[in-house]
Amino acid sequence: MDEQILNTVYSASLEFGENFHRPIIEIIEEFYSDISNDEKISIASYIEQIRNDIENYFYSSYDYKNETANMELQHHGKQWIKNKYHWMNIENINRSVSQGMYYAWHG
């Protein structure tokens, strides 16, 4: 899969406000209407899985009583994302960590 497409779609999938958790297939249609339907479905499924994996990573390790551990979790989480999703740009990595920590904190 194309890294630029993945980064664009992933970034848009993280939006808050009226676009919060907007169906990923709609995002792909908006930005990349010319790719095949099979590719759109594949990308949407992949992005959904990544978003869930990252949120679960932070949620499962967040410690409500230990701010030092949570600072380490942010650092380790960033490295985990870099290693697991080599295509992801630094802006999306940072947003993923920030949102993952936010969702974990609000449990």
C-alpha cells in the first residue's frame, strides 16, 4: 500500500469534532475516489485495525496512579508505533500517542 495514502487516510481518521470516527471508507472516497473498491476496502480495514491496536496498546498499559510510568508509556508507545508501522510519518505517530494517552486517561 502507498505510504502517502495510508498517512493521509490515517490522519483524517483521527479527527475530532464533526468528523470524529467518521467511516474510513468515506475518507478514502473523499481523497482517493479513483482507486479500486477492493483497495478502498482493504485500506479502510487496515486503518481501522491500526487505530484500534494503538488505542488498545495505551489503554491496556495506562496507570492512573503512576505519572512516571505513563511518561515511559508515551516514549515506549512512540517506539512501538515506529517499529510496527514503518510507513507512518512522525506527525501521525505523535498524534497517535497523544490520542492513545487521552483515550486511556478517560478510560
